[in-house]
Amino acid sequence: GAGVSQTPSNKVTEKGKYVELRCDPISGHTALYWYRQSLGQGPEFLIYFQGTGAADDSGLPNDRFFAVRPEGSVSTLKIQRTERGDSAVYLCASSLSSGGAGDTQYFGPGTRLTVL
Amino acid sequence: AQKVTQAQTEISVVEKEDVTLDCVYETRDTTYYLFWYKQPPSGELVFLIRRNSFDEQNEISGRYSWNFQKSTSSFNFTITASQVVDSAVYFCALSDTFKAAGNKLTFGGGTRVLVKP
């Protein structure tokens, strides 16, 4: 079956603008995660959804970042008033369930965000 | 708090050499899971292996093998007879049950492997 898909693959925006990044998880996966990967570093957790609700948003850096998953499938990460420091690759992952720490997460190809 | 350290930032080998990637982790939990992912130049993270804290058996999958040593909090990864296609960044990751909700992964900084022909 299809893997995790993310759109757009690349997004260039100007400082201060609003952006939306979309993630379409593997069909049937109830858990969805967003991570951010800066150049030369490992991914860092942002937010986790179980179904429609954000179960853990402790990784969101500030209130400019927000994410939704209204129907429990596709998720959108929203960034307001973008700053140059927001430039990174934003990765989405999904897993079959949130039964505990053992679920394997499958990652999408990421969206490379560049803020000029 | 949990932490994953990959001390080697880059390793360069010649094709057919073996290469071992180190991973050391910290966690307060007794139940946890360790993962390895591969990130080729295309950028997508590819899952390689998952290991739980109760299973200390080493594992082999083709040219890949993993050595889990709970006593030293290490989960090392060896590629035997490396090939050019193994060139990628490899990440070790940890998830534990200390905090509620989900399966948040803590990643190490990654090790870039360059296999030269």
C-alpha cells in the first residue's frame, strides 16, 4: 500500500508569512506524528495525534505552531508569522496504533521549508 | 529525560569493509524500545529495526546486525561487507513509557556513512 505522503515537497516563503504543511498517513494508522529536522541534526518531536486529538504537543516550539487532524486521517501543520529559524525539513510519521512505546513509526519524505 | 548519543558524526569506508555505528542511550524507564533508521540522500527515513528492552538477543538481517548491551546502555549497528548503496545517514532512536501518551521518538544526531567504491 501507499506510504506516508507529504505536500508540498518544498516550500519557500518570506519572513512573516503563514504556511501550511500537509501529511497523509498510511491508511488505517491511527497515530500521527510531526517532527522537525534541522540541517545536520536528528529529527525532533513536535506533536502527536491519536485519532483527531492532539495527545502530546509538548514539542511545539511556541504558539506560532499549530496542527490539526479534524477527521483522524490527514493532518495539517500550520506556522504563523514564519521566521528564518523555522527553516527545516518537517517530517510526518504514522503508526498503526498508540498502544505504547513499541509502535514502529513510518515516515514520509518530508517538506523542506525555507524562510527567506 | 531520555537521550540518545551517536558519537560518530561521519565514517568513511571502502566498499566491502565492515562498519560499526555506536549508539548510547539514557532513560529512566525499565521498559523502552530502540530503533534504527536509515536516511539516504533522498531524505526519507527508512525503518530498519525495533528492539524492546527485555530482548537482549543480538539480531542479524542479511548484512545488518545489531548488538544490544543493556549493561552499557548501547545498541550498536554493524554493516558487514559494505556497499555503495549503504551510503546514508543512520539514526538511532529511543521511545520509552515514562511519559504518558504515544510513542515519541528521541533521536540521536545521526552518523553519516560514506562507502567508497
